[in-house]
Amino acid sequence: MIPPVENALAAFPPSRRAGNVVLRPLTLAGAVRLGEIGVDCGAPVGRDKLMEVAFILSGGREWRRFLRQAKCGLSELSRAVETVLNDAFATFVKPPAPSKGGTIHLTPHGLGWPIEYAEWLCAEYGWGWREAIETPVATVYALVAAARQRNRGGHGGLDYIERRYVAELKAGTASPVRLDKRKEKAV
């Protein structure tokens, strides 16, 4: 089974464009800033917060300048913001349930998941704080999944690429692998 090529780069999401507004992939720092304005990354963004979210995702520094220069329709901007947020969580792999009825707390001290993941990147890879906090969320989730698999010493189940491909097969939207009988190799 060969997964579609476009899924292979899900850990490195591209920037998205809405009119002349360029939205960068959601980073851990961006997730913290979204939380500060009351936006839950896993919920739809309301129209009242749309421009603020776009400003954060654009990496803008001056609010008024952003508003003057932003040239796009709200529906186009809404779709781009939704795509960036979906891209951020495309590589999320739910951690296995703890053994013996224990519970997993991602934020035992109330720091928030972005800070916990930034600390994990610093500890796991020796990265500096700035490098860790500016890492795209999709990349972080891919690294966490790879580390889990490495530390468990075996296959941890379907990864995000395989899960999406299986879903596409079930939905009938994936093209099956065919064998070229003349060459007897997959094409």
C-alpha cells in the first residue's frame, strides 16, 4: 500500500494565502496567542475573532497596518484560517491509554499544551526555547509520534499518513495500487 504523496509532507505544512494575506503554519507560540484571545484551536473560529486569528497566523506585528493592508473576502479568509488550523492537527496521534486505569494529564501544572510541548522539544532534542516555541504544531505532533514509536521499540499502530489513506480507501476516494503485469512491479 503506497500512501498518497501529498500526505508525506503533512508534518511540514505550507503557508496559505487569502487574497494578499499570507497565513503561516500554526506554531506553539501562535497557539499560546490564540488562547490569550480566547480561541480554542480545536473549535470553529467565530466571525468576531476571524481577523485577530488571521493577524496572529500572519505573524503581523502592527494591528492597524494589518487591517489597512489585508485585501480579501471574509469567506476566503475563513477558509484559509480553517485550513491552517486543520493542517496544524493533521499529524496528531492520540496517545495510548495508560495502563492500570491511570490518567494522562498533558498539563499537570496548568501551563497549557503548547508550553508543555515546547519544553519537551527542548528536553528531547536540546533545542533552544525560541526554536521550540516557533515550531509548527504539525511538526511537533509528528516528532512526538516518532519519539513514542522509538521509545516503545516497535510499531505504534497506524501513523497519520496511514490513517488518512485507510480513510480514503473506505470512502472510495483513494486509487488502489495496480500491478503492471508486463514489468511485475507496482506503478
